[in-house]
Amino acid sequence: MAKLYFRYGAMNSGKSTALMQVAHNYEEQGMTVLVLKPRIDTKKDDVVYSRIGMQRRVDYLVEEAQDVFSLIESLRAPACVLVDEVQFLSPGQIDELFRVVIDLNIPVICYGLRTDFSMKGFPASERLLLLAHSVEELKTICRCGRKAILNGRKIHGEFVFEGDQVVIDNQADIAYEALCGECYMKHRRKA
């Protein structure tokens, strides 16, 4: 039986690297995978990119209102669907991925963030937490050595805690940092 998986973690927890490893494992066995990424993620255009230097071209960039179920159903049945930066999809698209699992019996493995830089949940991630058959945290560490669970946004090197939920870090003045709860609150109190 196919399942819907949500593998989440703070920035730099290896989500994209894990996706590429899963794709490699399927393909090494002669199976076809379908790699999707929301078009809104303009970092590296149509490539899944890992900060350790690995990269892979995606099969489809998903448009904001695109019917993901119909897209996948129209293709020759892949052995698995892998979604990078899943937090940028809509809750309706998560429902469509759930239908892929149930109606087409294709496993779907989603990688992404649970919360944004202001500790608010991404709507797609919230929907995945409700629907996924399996939820797994990919772990990373804060600069202090504790487990990172949050994402800090920096503009010109300074932490900020207000602004649009979605700002892609491919701009020179914007960066994200994985933080533990203690360090996040310390920076937030200073802002």
C-alpha cells in the first residue's frame, strides 16, 4: 500500500539531499521517479539544489493553481513521486497528492519546512501534518550546538521577524539560519 510521507526539518537539515538520495535509490533499481518543485521557489530555477553541492533537474515545476493529481495521472505511472519545497504548495494540492497515494497507489514523499521565520506554519505543511501516513523530522543543529527546530530570516545580516511569509533566499541580502528555540527567542527579543 502506498503512503504519503512528510519529511520536514529546519534549514540545512538535508531535506534536498535526502530527496536526491531517494531518487537515486529508486533509479538504481530501474524504477522511474517523478520530481516536483513549486515554481514559486525560484532558487536555482528548475533544479533541486543541496547546500552541499548536489543538484538534480526537476521533472515539473508546479504552478500555483495546477491540479497535481491530474498532472501525475496523465504521466506514465512513476514508482514514486518526490516533492521538494512542499511548503510552497497549496493545501488543495496536498489533498491532490493524498489522492495520488489513495487512488493511483503511488507513494508520495514530500520534503519541506514546517514553520516560517516567524514561527507560523505553512498552510501546505499544516495540511500534510494532518494527512500524511508518516511524518519524520530531519534534524540539524543550531550554532550553539542544540537541536535546531526554527528558521531565522536575516536581511543584511540582521535577524528580522516581520514580513512576507515567502521570500526565497536567492537574493544577496537575504539568508536563513536554523536555530534552536532558545537562540531564536534571544534574537527575537533583541529585534
